[in-house]
Amino acid sequence: MALAAPPDLTDTDVPVQPLARTYPRGLFIEPHEHVWGQLLYAMSGVMWVETPHEALVVPPQRAVWLPPGVPHGIRVVSDLQMPISTCARRWRRRWMRRCR
């Protein structure tokens, strides 16, 4: 099965980093975690997202939020177009305080 390396998200001075990926059916992204939170959106295609406590099927036009530090792996069930929005932990806390 094909493997994909996760993007480099080490620059925590940038509050939000957009990223877009296209993955072929059958690809497996090994479990990993980030200091960033991630919103994974299935623009088209289907992905299976596994965390230590649950597995989620993400169909087209749906998204899943992964908080910072949550280990996760992704199995691409069908050809996938996946925009990703990443949010630095310290910025997320600031925004959440302003929203209360």
C-alpha cells in the first residue's frame, strides 16, 4: 500500500496554514500527530480517519476536526481531494476566548 508523509507544520508562528492534497485510492498515511489542530475536508472522495479512540468515515462534502496532539492515520477509500486547514494551538486558544 502506498504511503504519504504528513506536511511539515513546525512553524507555529503562523496562525493558520492552508494546504490542499490529492490522494489516490488505497493510499495510507501512517499514524502521526501535530502540535496543530487540523480540519480535514473531503471535497471529493472518501477517507477513513483513525484515532486511538475512534474511526471515522468522512464522505464527500464533510469534514473532521482533529485537535492538536491527537494521533491519527488516514486511509483513502476513493480518490480524494482534501483541503486542510491547520490552526496553531496558541492561536486557537486566543480565538476561542474572543468567541465566548
